[in-house]
Amino acid sequence: MSFFRATALRTTTLRATVPRSTAAFSTSLRAQKSAVDAAKDTLKAADRTVSDAAVKGIEKGEEVTGKVKQTAGINSDKASGKASELAGEAKGKASELKGEAKGKAEEVKGKM
């Protein structure tokens, strides 16, 4: 019996020292991304880059538009000032010519 006893003793000793696997799955987060997740992240980054560039373009367009309006406003003010100056000169010239015409008409009447 000593053979059986020694074998049984060794078997139980081996079983006690061999660790068992407790769980076949894990509840922790995945350490690696799948191909789909990596593609989504890449597309999100590209979309963000394009959106930022579009926003910068829009802001630059608004800035240029403001400058053009400001410049046009200055020029239109100058133009409107010049136009009213020319209109005043034209009115003055017209009244001068009207006075000359009346003078000539009186002169012609006086000669008749």
C-alpha cells in the first residue's frame, strides 16, 4: 500500500500547487481599438481639420467684406461730397447763365 499512498499523496500535492483559471472573459476595457474605431477617429480628426479651415475662411471673408465696406463708405462719402459740390457749381452756373439771358433779353427789348 505504500505505493498507492505515495502516489495519492503526490497527486493531491500536485493538484494543490497548480492554479486554476477562474474566468474565461474579462470585464475591463479593451486595450486595443478595432479597425472601425480607428477609422472613425481618423475621419473625426480630418473633419475637424476641414471644419477649422472652413471657419478660418469664413472669418477672413467677413474681415475682407468689412474692410471693403469701410473703404467703399469712405469713397462713397467722398463721391457724394464731390457730387453735391458739382451740383452746387452747376446750379450757380445755371443761375449765372439765366441772369445773362435775362440781361440779353432786356438789351434786345431796349434796342427795339
